[in-house]
Amino acid sequence: MIRTRWWLAVVALIVVTHPPGSASAQDAVARRDSAVAKLNTGQQIRVSAHRMQRLVGKAGVALNDTLDVAQDDAVRRIPIQAIDTLWVRGRATSTGMVIGGVTGLVLGILVAAVAPGYCDYDCETSGGEVVGVMVVGAVAGGGLGALIGAAFPKWKRRFP
């Protein structure tokens, strides 16, 4: 009986100090405001807002709780509170770097495994040489992948 009252008191204290749903709603508002504040003027964005179609345009100034979005020759003002999703146009550099690095690592492992078989004389490879070939393959592949990925535009979600 005493334990039950103690647990009820703890739960009541938690509910009173942290009402359900309020922290997540405040967190979502803070994330949205932060995402809008990080936009650069002229940056390509894609926005969908409450009771509005998705807009693709260039970010303008965010003043007085509105965000200006330039589309062709028109400028639309969107209430920041109504924004549901926000995407920015970026590059696939990091994705290309990861894919290229993994591919280069695999090729480095294959070269390190196959190369000693092609020696005309007694070739002993140490563990350091094998690791070196793998590292060089991963770094070269990552660099090449980053260059290739930088050529491809990609939408990056900023909110939610």
C-alpha cells in the first residue's frame, strides 16, 4: 500500500512537471525555427506547409514569422508556423565518399590478396604492407567517390 502511493506520487510529479506532448511540440517548433534560421538567401529549397502545395524556389528573408520564397518572378510569403517539411538542395559528396571508400577498401583487399601470387621470386608480404594497400585503396576510392558525388544534386531534409 505504501509502495503504491509512493509510485503514484512519483508519476504525478513527473506528469505535472513534464506534461505529455508539450516537450515534443516545443522541440519540433525549436527544430523548425532552427532549420529556417540556417537557410541562406538564394538557397534552393522545397517547402510544404499546412493547406499549401509544395513549393520549390529560392529562400529569401525570414522576418516577422514569415519566410519569403522566390519562384520565377513571384515572391510568396509563407508563415513559418505552417511549415510541415523543409528540404534544401545540396550535393551527394558524403554519400559518394562513403561508397567510394568502401569500394576502394574492397579493391585494396583484393589487390593485397592476389598480388603475392604474381611474384616471380620469393615475395613475402608483411601485415603492414597489406594494411597500407587497403588504406590507400580506401582513401583513393573515397576521394574519387567524393568528386563524383559532388557532381550530383540531392535534396536534404532539414525539418522534420
